Amino acid sequence: MYSREYRPIFMIGKLVLFSILVIAVISAFWPRYEERFFELGLLGKDKKAEAYYPNDNSTLKVGSRVFWYIYIHNHMGSVQNVSIRVKLLNSTMEVPNDREHKPSPFAFFVEFPLSLSVDETLFVPFAWSILETISQNESIIVKRLTVNNQTVEVNVQAFSDYRFRMVFELWVYDQSSHEYKFGWQSEKEFYSASLYIWFRVILPKD
């Protein structure tokens, strides 16, 4: 038998053990929340975060060929249909705002509709070059590009800095509204993802 002076310690020990068992049982059956998200990235020609431009020079001319890969990963826990929309902007045009879930208000010139299985990662080739430019009033207009061997019209004008940015926005198909939205719902939060990369264009010589 336990003496009277040790009984309180014994009772505390039983309570602690009981609490541990209760917590273990609750943890086993309590629904676990796992964050749902997409990863969006842009990689260079070797599928690394480097070598984005020929000779690491982001100043391009007509005919310069650039090889990128769009990186996308689905961690949403279910099959997802998405669209990556690509836009060409100058240095003053409004870019997407992920925090406020606002895409850039300008039109995209190409999109990549994709279906991603659970935890699937895709590397989407994005090989492009400037096909035609014109100079006008101390500005330069990129008229046409080739993207994955297809010609696309862009008609974007940059002024004295001749700087442009290629913008990539992630649009996700929403099952309830049956339309693509700039972002996705994860529990009670809404998220958006985009990225862009700068380059400069050399004026054509007369």
C-alpha cells in the first residue's frame, strides 16, 4: 500500500497520464489542416534560377533568342485546371498586385492552359524572341514576337528608357463560378501569384 503522504503525487501522475491519452486520441481523429497553395516560378534555359538572357545581358535586339521555363507546382490536394497568362508591359504600365488580387489590366498575348494532378510539377517551355520593332518619336514599339515558334502581335511602346517587362499571371479555374480567377481559395484566405522579369530593347539601326 501507498502511505497517505504519497497519495496526492500518485493521483497527479494518473491525471497526467490520462491527459496524455486523451490528447493522443483527439489528435488522431481531429481533422488536420494542410495549407493549399501553388508555386509559380521562372527558370532559365537550364531549368535553374540563372542564365535568363544570352550572355547574361538583358539588353536585347531583334532576333535575340531567349529560353525560359515557367515552373508551376500544385499543392492544392486535388486536380487543378489553371491558365498562365503572359503580358508584355513597359515600365509605366500597371503590373499585377498579388496582395490585392488584381491582375494587370492589359491584355495577355499568349496563355498556357494546364491541368495539374495532385502534387504535380510542370516546366512549361517559353522560348521567345523579338520579331519586329519600330522607332517612333524617341520611343520604341515592339510590334511582334515569336513564342514557341508562333508569331504573336503585341504592339507595346516604351519611351526613353526602352525598358519592358514580361509578366506571368496564374489564373485558376473556380468550380463554383465556372470561370478562371486571378488566384485561389485556401481555407478562409484568398491568394494570388504572378511574377515579371525586366529587359531592354536596342533601337534598330537605320
